[in-house]
Amino acid sequence: MKQFIVSARKYRPQHFKDVVGQQAITNTLLNAIDNNHLAQALLFTGPRGVGKTSCARILARKINADDTTNENEDFAFNIFELDAASNNSVDDIRSLIDQVRIPPQVGKYKVYIIDEVHMLSASAFNAFLKTLEEPPKHAIFILATTEKHKIIPTILSRCQIFDFKRITVADAKAHLIEICKTEGITADEDALQIIAQKADGAMRDALSIFDRVVSYSGNNLTRQAVTENLNVLDYETYFSVTNQILTNDIPGLMISLNEIITKGFDAHHFVAGLASHFRDLLVCQNPQTINLLEVSQQIKATYHEQAQKAPATFLIEAIELANTCDLQYKTSKNQRLLVELCLMKLASITAIDEKKKAQLA
């Protein structure tokens, strides 16, 4: 049996053009290399799974390559990776400093990639300061971290800082579409949209979720298969519940909530999703904000249609009610009743408004 390689490894970027969603940083690094303007100490900071370590490895290979270099050369003897989470003592840093003094046997530079650098102890940071300020000409340090605020200012001042951003849903989805083409997988756009949203800005997470869903449903990814496997509530659920709220159908809402809970979904997750759904409907009502809605064009049309039925005053009050329920959920002793009460209040908003209009008339 052929060994399976997870997509996060299989499709790990090998060149700057392959890095998803970080064009500003990759262009800056390429220009710095071309113009011989690369700092000797770089800090890559940003959320997990957005390409910090991948960019560090690509940069390390790029600065060592020349016209005669084989394209597949990995410069393994020039690249040293240190995980600061498990090597955070003064002795670990002193051992690193001793290695730095020795020039490379092949290539121009020795590149030291220190991952999770914020985990270094205060004394280890201090031991590292002098070397970071005046490294040998053949040494380049690339520090990577998810928590820049934990790094002491004296280290930050010695580094050129690159802030990596979260991967947008559109970029993650586009990358998944390319992988589907390569792997011969047919996938609904909505299915990939849900995976990209679930990843919450981390491309590595998106690829891990993609692998899991493919293992579940084979080479045909449908929206239904993705929602079942990831245990997420489909858009259709929220559209249906909102229609019941707008028509003041309290009995129908009680039945819908019961069905959602019976299927194994968490009522807390449902309420949080309902608040987000109301927010998306509000976003749809203004042409200036409609681009903030990160869904496919087909779903966007359905959002727009329902947004016409829901007044902005209703949506603002509905968001507030759903958000209050979300905040109170964990401390409530009768959580189901709390959610049911929230739904009853939501269904009563338009009924109360109609009653007030009738009285004024």
C-alpha cells in the first residue's frame, strides 16, 4: 500500500510564488535578495499555519542558490532549525552561538530558523542579544513566533519584522480548488467555502480539514458531506429558522431547536451561529458592506433575498438578543430553556412592532 502523505506536507510551498495569501511579504523578501538588502536578523510573526516556517525555509534555500545550483538542492547542511519550545535554556543558546562561528562548507550562508522564539527564557534571550546584534557575515537568523508581544524589546529592535496575516477565506478556497484539480477530486464550491471558513485563517488547518473530509466522502465533496463530517450547521438551517422568526412561528422554532439538538449539535454553537447569520443579513442590506460577506455567489443571492424581508432595526435587536444568550449560556443552569426563551423573544420582535403600528394607526 502506497504511503499517504498529508496535504499540509505534500503541498508545502517550495517557492515564494506558491505561498498563499502573503504576496506583500514574499515580494519584499525577493526584492531584498535581488538588491542585496536582506537583514541578518528577521522576525516572522503571525497566526499559526499561515506560512512563517515555509517562507523561512524558502528564503534559506534562495539566498544559498546560484546559477549553477540544482533546482532540487535543499541545502540541508546550511539550514538549522531550533524549536525554542523545547530548547529554551541558556545552554541551548550558547551551543547555538558556538555553531554560528563556523562558516558554511557549501553555499554562502548558514541560516538559523528559531521557531516559537517567544518561548525562550529571559536569560536565554539575554545570552542571544550580542550575537543577534553582530552576527558573523555568513549567518542569518530567522525568528518565528505567534506571540510577538512576549518577545523582549531589545530583541525586537535588532530584527527586521514581517507581520504575516491570516489567510482570507477566498485565498484558502482558491488554493483548495487547485489541489482538487491536481488530485482529481470533484468538489462543490460551497463545500470548499465551508472548509475555508472552518480553518479560521490558517492554511495548514484548511488542508488538514480537507484531508479529513476526503477520507470521509471520497473523491466527491458535497456540501452535505462536509457539514456532516465537520458537524457544522448548514446555511439552510439558519435561513429556515430566520424565516420562522420573521413569521412569529414560535411552535415551529421549538420543533426546529429540538431537531438540531437531536442531531447532536450544541445549542450554544447554534445560538452563536444565529447571531453571525443576523450580522451577515445586516451586511447584505448595504452595497458598501456586502463584500464583507464571505460566501459563494449562490449563497450570497439567498442572503440578499432574506435580507429584504428583515428590517435593519429587527436585525440589530436580534443580534443583541442572540449575543446576550451566547454570553449567558455557560453560566445558565437550564441552558435549553435559555435558548428557547431567546428564540421566543426573537420571534416576538416583529409581532410587537406590528402591534405598536396598529395602535398608532
